Amino acid sequence: MNFLELKPMTNSLLAFSLLGMGIINALFILFVIGQITPSKYPKFFQWAHRITGYIFLALYLFICIVMFKKLEGFNVLPPKAVIHAYIGIAIFPLIIVKICIVRLYKKFYKSLPIYGMFVLIAVYLPVPLYAGLYIISAIRGQQIAVSEKGRLVWVNVNSGRRVVQQKCSTCHSLERVYAYVKTEAGWRDYVARMRAKDPAIMGDQEALEALGYLIKSLGIDDTKMDIQVGMRIILEKCHKCHSIERVFTSRKTPAEWAKTVELMRSFDPLLLNDSEARQVNYYLGKVLAGQDTGLNELKTY
Ligand code: HEC
Ligand code: HEC
């Protein structure tokens, strides 16, 4: 069911389409009720309202399927996602109540515009949390917010890339940098350590830009499990005590892999932090836990 794992941009556009469809749908019925101008064609607008209503419902159900699919990717939902999900789910009973009134309980007909408004507001509420923020950040382009002494600073990722390419290659090759994926804290630590070796190499602003770039392109995003990230961490860290084949030739269930990873972490407490361990477990559980697929998947990288 991979076709349901849509890009954030597609999801955002779907969300805005739903909102747009809701607004158009409301406008049609306003024409009928005569709030805007007494309509000469009430039948037409009534039908338009009904048809856009069903398109709205279909679109809503489709988005629900996509979103539930997304939920499976989370172990723990961030609070923002919980609010988003609950409001999103609440739209469903609101729509049902509204259809019931139209079809079965005509006595409440007069309150329909109020219900309609509730549905519209409920559709609007979850949108800014994700789709809105996503569109804004897409417009902001290659910007990333990095916290610096307690406040958020927006830095340009492209300038960050230039800093890394020019300054981080003065003492060692860039491959040393690009071989790693790290959490934000990990990169922060590295940039600070590297600057301590030669404080004149870059200024505060440059260091912040470099950090932004490293987090964006070589960072671990705790809200997104990614097999590529998990695999890079394994290639980077799991060959220090035994050959890397030891990992890729083992066949284990996800639970056994989790146990093995905890065992390895007990051998060396600094081996993986919790974020890295999550990504490693995700990779192992997803790719190496399959019966025969493991080696095939490996070849494709
Ligand atoms: C002043 C020289 C110098 C500069 C500039 C420098 N590094 Fe380093 N870097 C080192 C040295 C020396 C080591 C090895 C010792 C260590 O790990 O502390 C190292 C190690 C590393 C490692 C670990 C590599 C490994 O294989 O263990 C990473 C990752 C890294 N640097 C990233 C960076 C980044 C990112 C920058 C730019 C922000 C940078 N370095 C700039 C001197 C430098
Ligand atoms: C600090 C050293 C060290 C590091 C680093 C390390 N291992 Fe191990 N690993 C061991 C030792 C020691 C054994 C043998 C333990 C045993 O046989 O009971 C082992 C055995 C294994 C085995 C075979 C044993 C089994 O239960 O099937 C697997 C698989 C494995 N390691 C995976 C990994 C992975 C994945 C990583 C990276 C996250 C890793 N190791 C990193 C020390 C390490």
C-alpha cells in the first residue's frame, strides 16, 4: 500500500482542497437560503451543494485512510499530532449528524447552517498545525530553525552547505563528515568540538548555518523513521567489535533484534543514543527481520 504514503506537499494540498471544497459547499447552500442574493435557481444550487457535499465526504475519507496509515509509523504521538488527529476524527460524527438531519430529522432543519459551520470550523482547525506550517516552511524555502541560547534562529541551509564544504574540509576530508548521521544534539556537540580545535576557523553565524545544514541533511528526525538513516548508523557503528557481516547475516524477529541492540549497547554505553537506537531498530525490524528479503534489500543500496 505504498501509494498511500504521500509526500507532505501532496498531503498539504489535499488538506487545502478539503477546506476549499467545504467553503464552496457552504457558499452553494448560502445562495439557496438567500443570504447572499435571492437565487433564481434554488434547485441548481441545492444540487451543487449536494454534489460538492459528497465529493467533500469522499475526499475526507480518503485523507483519513492516508492519515491512519501515517499513524502506524509512530510509536509515541507528539501532542501536536494527537490534537490534529482528534479534531480530524471529530469531523466524521459531525458530518453524519448533518446528513441524518437532512435525511431523517427534518425537524432540526433550521439548525443546519449552525452544524454546517461546525463542520467547516472542524475542518479548518487541524489544517494550520501541519499543512499550514508545511506550506509556510516550503515558502521559506531552504530555511531551518536552530535554537541558539534559548531562542530560535532561522538559518539558510544553502549557506550552511557552503560553510561545511569550505571550512569542515580544512583538517580532514568531507567524507569524514558525510559518513555520519547524528541527532541535533550530536551535531551541536561535534560543531562545538571542531571549533574548539581552531576557534578562528568560523564565526558564530557560520557555525549556526553549518549546524542547520548538518541537521537538515545529515540529521536524525525523531518524528520520522527512515531505513536509510538506520542503515547508515549501522554501517558507521556496528563494525567496531566484529565484522559488519555479523549483523547482515543474522535472521531475527524485530523483538530479537531489539534485544540484540540492547545487548550491544550494554557492551558500549556510548554506542548509540536513544534516537539512534530507534532508527537502528526500525531498519533491523523492517529490512533484516524479513525471511529472504534482507540480502536483496542490501544489494539495492
Ligand atoms: C581545526 C581542524 C578541524 C576542523 C576545521 C574540523 N574538524 Fe572535524 N575533526 C578534526 C580532528 C582532529 C578530528 C579527529 C579527532 C576527533 O574526533 O575529535 C575530527 C573528527 C571529526 C569527525 C569524526 C570523524 C571520525 O571518523 O571519527 C567528524 C564527524 C567531524 N570531524 C566533523 C567536522 C565538521 C562537521 C566540521 C565543520 C563544522 C569539522 N569537522 C571541522 C579536526 C577538524
Ligand atoms: C562494543 C563492541 C560491540 C559493538 C560496537 C557492537 N557489537 Fe555486536 N557483538 C559484540 C559482541 C562481544 C558479540 C558477541 C556476543 C555473543 O556472542 O553473545 C556481538 C554479537 C553480535 C551479533 C550476533 C549475536 C547474536 O545474538 O546473534 C549481532 C547480530 C550483533 N552483534 C549486532 C550488532 C549490531 C547491530 C551492532 C551495532 C548497533 C553491534 N553489534 C555493535 C560486541 C559489539
